[in-house]
Amino acid sequence: MRIPLMGEVERVASGQPVGVRAMGQTRPARTFWWDRERPVEADILRAVIFDADSALADIERDGHRLAFNAAFAEHGVDVSWSVEEYGRLLRIPDGPRRIAAGLRARGFGTSADALADRIYRTKTAVFGDCVLDGDIAPRTGLIDLVMSLFVAGIWVGVVSTRRRAWVEALVRQLVGDGLVETIVTVDDLPDIDFRPECDAELYRLALWELGITPRDALAIEGSRRGLCAALAAELPAVVVTTGYTADQQFNGAAEVRTGYDGADPLLAAGCQQAHRRWRIAQQRSQAA
């Protein structure tokens, strides 16, 4: 096990996380220590980790869809995907293939693939500009949850399968500066092929950077893929669905909600309760 530096000892004594990076800094070399002895207070919720790709904003509906439509217009293609049509096309995971399928459905024939590649490049640039320009809004109730976690002394982390520059800009826009302890993106794990079954490594690195074990954290997800990643990292997860993910199956989730707000808004106390219920259920299942 690595012997902590004096500064790290002081941070641990004061309750601050070890291994946290500021935005844009390169992370140090790391070793895993999951098998070391757990502290007595291990079941206390210390961190909530958000999936930036679905839990911070409705990225697909209010970000990618609009960027696709802007790219169509820039290329002179008379296509504008409605919320419903884009939801159907999301069954095609690859962006260029999604465009090509939509074009072929409108009679573009053999020219669809080449045109789709050009439109997708434009779409990527447009979407990046949307993030940098602050055109994407946080999900309703997100800020209240983040502020309640801050007041309760519960750290906030963010993970994403997208690039760091994009994620940092999104977090800064939606949450602000100074509230997120660590951000882990695909850039932090360059040797990982990000298939769905590999997404859990993002959570494992976030836990390592915070200096905690999976028992100390809760994930906030918006999709089945994200839930599967959290569970693979042994994290309980609250799923806050979007209009595009509400009909997915969320077996194993600590809780499934349709939003952060409503008659019973999700705040720090609700996260603590969901974390505790999931841990109790796991203990009973293991004892059975």
C-alpha cells in the first residue's frame, strides 16, 4: 500500500478527500487497494457520483438532437428530428449510422452514407459550441440536490465516457465551480475500450481519487447502461429517468425516479436513505 504524504494525512484528518484533481490537471499514477480493511463507519454516505451523460442534463433531447438539426440545416438538408423521431433513432447507437438511417428513410439512397459522415462532423462541432456557449440547461431540481449534498458535507463527483474538455465545460455550466470534487472522463483511461461493460472503470477511478470504497458512495444515473456500470463497480444507484429512458428496465437500482423535483424532491437525506436501504438489502441477500 502506498504510504500517504504528509499533506494527505492532514486532509484525511480534516475529512477532505485524498487524490482529488483540479479541473484540467493530470492525475498521478495509482494503485488499487480495494481489499484493505474497511473503516468502522464504512456504511456512511460520503460521496454521490453523477453520470454526466444522462444525470446532469437531458443531453440527448436538449443537446444532441438540436445539434443534429442544426447540422442538417447547415448542409441544406430539409430534415428536423422531432423529440419522438429522435427517440426512435436512438436505438441506433452510432451517430453517423443514425443519420444515414434517417436519410435513407427519406429517400436519399446510396448518397446517404457519405452525406451522413459530413453532417456528423458538423454536428460534433455544433454540439461542442452549444456546451461552451451555455445552451444546455440542468435537469430541474439538480442544483437543489447538489447544494443539499454540499451543505451535508457529502462530496460530489462526475463521470463521463466523453472528453474532458467537453465534460468540464458542461459541469462548470450546469453546476458551477467549487462544488465538484473530482471529474473522471474517457481521457483519464486512455487504454480502456469504452464498451458498456467497461464503463465501471470510470467509477472505480472516481472512488480511488476520492479515497473511498464503493460502500461509501452512491451513483446517480439516467439510463440502463449507466446503472449497469454502477452496479459492476459495486455501487448502489438512484436512476432518474429521461423521456428516452423511462421504458428501460432498471433491475438492481436503489431507487427509480422520473425527476429530481416533484412532491418528494431528491435531496441529500433521500440519497442517504437510498444508500442505506440498498446496503441493508444487499446484506440480507448475502445472508440468505
